[in-house]
Amino acid sequence: MLSKLRKAFWLFGFTVLILALFLPGYVKLQGLRAKNRRLEDNFRKMTVENYLLQEELKRVDTDPVYQEKMARDKMGVVRKGEIPIKIFSDKKR
């Protein structure tokens, strides 16, 4: 009976020792995997955004109609003889 109890104690002690050695590394590994997944998702989103911005840049460089639209919308440019009219909403007042 005593030898079985001693074996169980040693087995328990060995198990606790193994857990104490490897559990912190395993927890850190899981955290790094989660961070890697977040970074990969962020990278995919930024890749798509980068592609869309490159396409818009090509359009700005080559499409005169788009250039005019951007100049009118963003900078308030008007053609000679046109009268600019600004409309204010009630929320901005």
C-alpha cells in the first residue's frame, strides 16, 4: 500500500513539474497565435485598401473627368462664368 501511495505521489509531483515547466510557454504560444491572426487580418484589410487607393491614384492621373470632379468636390473649383452656391444644412448651424 505504501509503495502505491509513494508511486502516486511521485507521479503527481512529476505531472506538476511538467505543467510548471511547459504551461507558461504554451500560454504564451497561444497568445502569439492570436496576435498573429489579428495581424494577418489587419494585413489583408490593408492590402485591399492599398489596392483601392492605387486604383484611385491611377484614375486621378489618367481620367480628366475624375480630376475635374475631385477638383470641384474637394477644392471648390468652378469654371469661368459659373457661380458657386453653398447649401448649409440645419445640423451644421
